[in-house]
Amino acid sequence: MSEASNKAMSSTTDPAVQTQNVTRFYPMGDSLIRAVDGVSLGIEPGEFVALLGQSGSGKSTLLNLIAGLDRPTSGSVLVHNRDLAKMTSAELARYRRNDVGMVFQAFHLIPSMTITDNVELPMRFAEVDRGERAQRSRESLERVGLGKRLDHRPSQLSGGEQQRVSLARALVNRPRLLLADEPTGNLDSRTGEDILNLIRDISLSMGMTVIMVTHERLLAERFAQRFIFLADGKLVSEEVRA
Amino acid sequence: MTGYDLLDLAVRNLRQSKLRNGLTTIGISVGVASLVAMLSLGVGLQQLATRRLAGSGLFDTVFVSSRQDFRGFDRQDDAKTPHPEQAPVLDEAARTKITHLANVTEVEPEIRVMGEVIENGETHFGFVTGLPMSARENEAFDNMKGKFFSNDNADEAILLMDFAKELESKNPTSLIGKQIMLRYGERQALAQEQGEQAPVVGGNSAGSSGDDYGFSVVRKQQPLRVVGIIDQEPYGGMRTVSRGRIFLPVKTTERLNMAQFSDMRSSLRGASGKTYMTLTVRVKDPAKVQGVQDAINQMNFRTFSVLDATKSLRRFFTVLDLFLGIFGSLALAVATLAIINTLVMAVLERRREIGVMKAIGASDQDVKKLFFTEAGAMGFLGGLLGIVLGLGIGKAINFGTAVYLHRRQLPAEPVWIMPLWLVGAAIVFSIVVSLVAGLYPASRAARLDPVQTLKYE
């Protein structure tokens, strides 16, 4: 662990993710919600970072900005030196497809599809050859320990298994950045731990940068190398794990 | 996304709500079926009409009549021409002149007179008309019993089946080969010296044809051999000579000098000699009809050809097709609303799914195309089903009319014809309509904000 963190901290390459005074406001009734209010941060390649804060602190909104699902009101979000704010919606879609993998609290699998089909879906958007897809989705499912349940539907799986499928789907296009929004929120603590172990192992072996949104500080402390605390849309403090 | 993947996902999605999408597809198919049924009916009726016209052998024919006649084919014509009194009469000289026009192959009078057939001591009234030898090509003689005239001056007759039954109710075909006696009125020119007492005043004394002062009608009898019996009136019942029950070769009728209605009138009008009510001018080639018609118009006669009739017929069918099309499209318009409704529902239901797809890399265009493909697939299936359904409706229409015609003892004819182009056009149209219907739902799906759709559990 310490090796990995040392390596990440001592890296001299460009940051994987860099936000500069990024804001995201949206109107609600007569008032303006400042969901993200001037956050500047940098995340190195290969780092495992936890975004912590109360609900409504803006951590999910910040993650969505980094994921290219949302656009900042002002400021910039640079991922591998490309400014997401300046991308067209088609470019953002390509970015989400090729550079980012996402895992959600509610898994967000498509219930009508088998787990293989779910994992193959991102490759359809990426126009990966049909012959290659089966192989890659199987590899990806094997990596998360579900190599034997390819034809099951999500509803036939437990929560932990569904989150593994979701992880396999996030990895299948070999992204450089894995974004996890409360990945353990719907799981019991042991299953949650298993998932985070898996995420950490995979990110290490694939050299991925991981940004995880969570409100479970204790769990975050066991896996993340750095913690960024948000409150009211502002960055309040940063800690590096000892 | 590739076309294959779009189609694959679209079909999967459609199968997710089988009932709803199935009902919508059936809705489209009903729309397509009604459109196809209507247009096919239009096509069928048009073909029926043109088949009748073509079979009637009228396309290469110009009908010529004198402007002196009371009844014209075109009333507007009368206004722009000199007074009928000054118009030339359709006499032998005119006939010769027309015969010598370019591209004219045959000029025959249309002769239709009253006559009586004496059979077994009873008299049977019927109109006698003269047919040229070219009438043999007419469809009425396709299935005739017996033979056509042996030559254009033979003492032979062809009878209409109805008339034959009147003569010989039990076995009308036994008449073929037998002699019948025709009684008719012969037109006899009055000799010059008798003219002084002529009851009818012919004002023109300049002529020298021998019957300047009128004519008398003398009862005559002529034995004729029955050579054939036909079921249908020749020329589709559309010409003066069609409306007869006893048909003779035209030269025979001329030779017998049968008194015609026009003789009396032309005599009153002061025509000098024999005139014709109508001359039938056959043209070498239907394309030359207009030229011949113009040439005869130059001679100040009234002309009529099927070209005139087909012009108005085409206009009629264009309007008919339009109406049938509008009527048929109504159901398709309703089906379009069903597609929009179904897809809007699907967008609402699949909000989350659309958000997920966007989060894992689908572009707005991908989402839009997916819904378009779903709409198009429903349109295609609906189109196919509609063709089948339309075909069924058409068969029913044809069967119904066949039964109806059969009851009236008319030969069955298809009134509903679905040409191949209509099959293709219906499917393409169905897809296009479905895509247009998918426009709004698809763009609505594409505009969904993934953050919003993924927000709440």
C-alpha cells in the first residue's frame, strides 16, 4: 500500500484530474443552489481518492462534473489535460465511453438484459467488434469473480454480485479513470468491503485512477490514499493517509 | 453505435412491452391496410375502366357527325361555330373526302334501324345495327357461339343472346345455321316526276342525286342466316351500333338501304341525297387519332374520340385516388398518434435506462437513433402486417363483387388490384410515417439529463 501511495505522490507527470475554481449552480424556485462552489483540486494518475462529506455537500455533483455527465457553471475540469467544459456533447459522450468507468450506489444495471449483455453495452456504444465483445465481457466478469453466471439476469443476483457486474461493465472499455458514487451504499458492510478490495486490486493492476464518493469515513480510510472533504459545495480540507 | 446494434437493441426493447408495442403495430397495420385497400381499389377500378375502353376498340376511332344534328357531344362547341343550318351535311361526298385523309383505314356509317324478325309466325321487335368486319377483334366476339360474318356483304346475322332466347327460349344456340326472316323499312328514293306530289318538302332542288324531294319507306323482308350468338354487346355497349339485338355486316345494311332516323331529318333540312348520322373513322394508329380528328374538325364536322373521354376519365381517377388516399390515410394518422403515445410512454418508463446508457458512453445521437429505430421497426412490421391485412380486405372485396356480378349474370372482374409498387410504397410510407412519429419522442429521449434520471433511487 505504502508503495503505491508513494508512487502516486511522487509522480511528476501531469495530474489525471484537475479542477480549477469549478462551480455548478442551478436554480431551484427563486433561489440558486450552489452545489459546487469554487473547488480546485488535483488528482494524480493511479491515485485512489475519496470525496467525503454530508449529503448535499456537493460531492456527487463534483463527481458528475468529472464524469462528464454534467457541465460546470464556471471554472474548468481537466482530465488528462483536456477541458471537459469545452467539449461538445458528442465529445463528452466519447470521453465517458472511452476514458471513464462509473459505478453507482444503485448499480444501475438494465434489468431486462443478462449480465453479459449489460457488460457488453458500453462496447456497443464504442463500436467494438462483435467477436471481441464476448471475450472482453467474459474477461471482465471473470476479473470480478462472476465468470460462471454470464446468462443470469440482474434480479437473480445479490446486491454484491450486482455491484460486481456494474464494476465489470465500468472496466470493460479499459478506462483510465474509475468513478464510484457511494458504491457500498446499498451493501452490507462486509460485502461493501469486498467490493472496495476488488476496486483497489483492479485499479492497482490496471493502473487506474479511482475517485470514490462516500459518506462512510471509516471505510474510506481503509482504502483511499487521500481524502477530500466537502461542505456546502466548498472544499474544506484534504488529508493524506498516513 | 452500428446499425446492427441499433436494430438488435431496438428489437429487444420492443419485445420488453410486447402487448403495448404489439397493439401499436397492429394499429399501424390497420392504417396501412386501409390505405392500401383504398389505393388498390382505385388502381383496380382504373384498370377495369381502361380495360373496358381498350377492349371496346375505341382508341383508334373517331366519330364524326354533322353539326346540323340537334344533339352534340360538346355543347360549348355549338357556341363558337356557325349556325347549324350553314354547317355541311355528312353525305357521300364528305365520306369520300374523309376516306382519303391520311392515316384513315376505314370509314363506315353507324347504322341502327328498327326491325322485326318473324319466327314461327310471331314477330319480334329489335334494333338492327351494322358492324364492320373490324368488329371481329372486339372482346364481345371472343367467346361467341358460332362464327363471325363470312364477308362484309353476306346475308348473315349475329344475334344477341337475349334476343336469341326470345326467339327460341329452350335452346337458343340451335338457331345458328338457321334462316330467319327480317322485316325492315327500305328507303326508296322518289322519282323526279313523282316529286310533285311529295308530301315532304325538300327545299333544295339543286341536287341531282335523284331524290331531291324526299323518299318513301317501303316494308321489305330479307332472309338472313344466323351465324353466331354473342352474350355481350359489342364495343362494351358504348357505341350506337352496340345498342342492337340483331347485327348485320355493315355493307349488307347499306345495300338493303334501310331507312334511318337521320334520313327524315336531313330531308327536312334540305339535304340533297342520302346522309349519314354518324361515320366511324378508324385510324391506323391510336397516336394519329388527334391529327385525323383535327383534319375532320377543319371540314366543320363535329368529332368525338375516346381521347376526349380518357382525358376526363384520367381526371376523374386522379380525384378518386386522392379521395381514397385521404380516406385511407385517416387510419394511418390515428396510428401515428399511437406511435407517438407508445414511444413517449417508453421514454418515461426508460428514463433511468436512458440515463445509464448515457453514463456508460451513449451519445445523444445514439439514444435518438435507438428510438428512431424502434419507431421504424414498428413501422416496418406494421407495414408488412398491413399489406397482408390489405390483401385480405382486397380478396374480400373481389369475392364480394364477384358474387354480386355472378348473381346479375355478369362475368366476374377484379375491381381490386394491388400492384407490386404499391406493396413497396406502402412499407416505405409506413416506415417514413413511423419515423416522423418518432421524431418527438426520440428527441425528448436524447435531451434527457442523465444526472436527473440517475439521481433518485
